[in-house]
Amino acid sequence: MNSFTTSTGTEIAARGEELHRGYRRAGSDIPVLRGVTVEFRRGTFTAVMGPSGSGKTTLLQCLAGLDRPDRGRIWWGPTPIDALPERRLARLRREQVGFVFQAFNLMPGMTAAQNVELPGRMAGHRPPRATVHQALDRVGLAGRERHRPAQLSGGQQQRVAIARALVSRPRILFADEPTGALDRTTGTRILHLLRETVDRDGATCVMVTHDPAAAAHADRVLLLTDGRLVTELHHPTARQVADALAGAEGGAR
Ligand SMILES: Nc1ncnc2c1ncn2[C@@H]1O[C@H](COP(=O)(O)OP(=O)(O)OP(=O)(O)O)[C@@H](O)[C@H]1O
């Protein structure tokens, strides 16, 4: 066993230790993360929940290397990333991390296939066409390669975004409210897809959500209140998540 495997030999996909992050507003320092320590085992699906403003997105952005904590350490697998220079971090991020956002963030003038290959192309190694087609096939979009985002439904656009995130086979997939802009049925399909990438492909997924029903698709739900992790639920029902969230919101008031 080393520090990147657990006592049962499970690999740690990412870990954050004593993360602190604050912002300056109107001349004073506002703490947002106040010492968060968390780890994500490979092949697991974690939902991050908490009241509005509790620091969920900030935590996700720090763990994903899109923002830097003021203090604390972050590892992707065995690699510490918090002190890396920006260019190295950007390269490692492209290689090791995938993102899915609430707003899909697709390029409207590009086809589905072009959107999926874009990050690789920007990094100077365009994925082979067959790989792009496989990624779209994997999310149920075979035959839609040449469609542009406006010709696809919201759920299909989010599938393209997931294919784009997964095409480079990232160590960890971060999703910030991936179903926030979708109706319940479409959102559920996206959650099944995320679940499947974890169960079938061995991906590791970390998802911020406000929705207890969405969180119930995860193996584990972390509850953040006021920049601290306060509760961890394992395989909870939507009802158990909602109750824990109501407790956290009551406590945060
Ligand atoms: N770049 C920034 N500059 C200043 N304040 C910020 C910045 N980013 C976040 N904050 C503040 O930090 C706090 C936590 O924000 P964050 O987006 O992480 O919370 P959240 O739990 O994801 O909230 P929500 O559920 O509403 O999306 C908020 O009060 C927010 O206004």
C-alpha cells in the first residue's frame, strides 16, 4: 500500500487536503472553503451537495485544477497539482480531467464530432475519427456526428459534452449541475449515463447537484455547509439526501 491506495488496495483518483479558499469582497476576506479534506476512490460516483453559497462549485473548481486553493494540497492520483506552474497544470488537466457543465458549453458553429475532438485538437493531438465516433456512440449519439448543437435537444447536447469530456479517458470526471438545465426524464438519462461510465468503464465521477434525486444516483453524497464537509452519506435514497440537506440548510441559517 502507498499513500495513493487505500488499505483495501483501491486507487485514489483524486484527493484534497485541508483546502482553504476565500475571496475579497468590499475590502474584507470572505472564507468560502474552510479546511476541506476529501478523497475520491477510483471507479466511484460522488455527489457534492449543500446550501447555496456553501462552496460546492469552488471545491469542484479547486479539485479540477481550474481554480487554486489559498492553502491546502491536491493530488490527481500520485501527482500533487497545487504547486504546478500554470502551463504544466493546463497540460495535465487536459490529459487527466474531464468537465461537464450545466450550460453544456459546446461551440455552436461546430458539429458534434468537431466539439468532441476540440480539446484534443487544441492540445495538438487531434483524436482519430474512429475514437470520436466511438465516444459519441458510447453516449447514444451514433449517426449524429454531423449535427450542430442547435439541431440537438438539451439532453443530446449534454451527451456531446460528456463524450467530449470522456474522449481523452480522464482520470476523473467533474460535473457541475449536469442536469440543472434539463427536464427530469432527460436528466435521469444523463445520470444513468454517468453511472454507466463509472460502473462499466471504471471512471471516477464527482458531481455537484442541488437535486436529491440526482444525488441518489451516486455511491456517496458529501454535504458541504459553510465551506466545511459536515456529512457523508453512502448509497442514500433521495429522501435521505433531502432530509440531510434540510438539516444542513436549517443549520446554515
Ligand atoms: N470569483 C469569486 N469572487 C468572489 N466571490 C466568489 C467568487 N466565486 C465564488 N464566490 C463566492 O463564494 C461563495 C461560494 O460560492 P460557490 O459558487 O462555491 O457556492 P455553491 O455552493 O456552488 O453555490 P450555488 O449552490 O449557489 O451554486 C459564494 O458566496 C460566492 O458568491
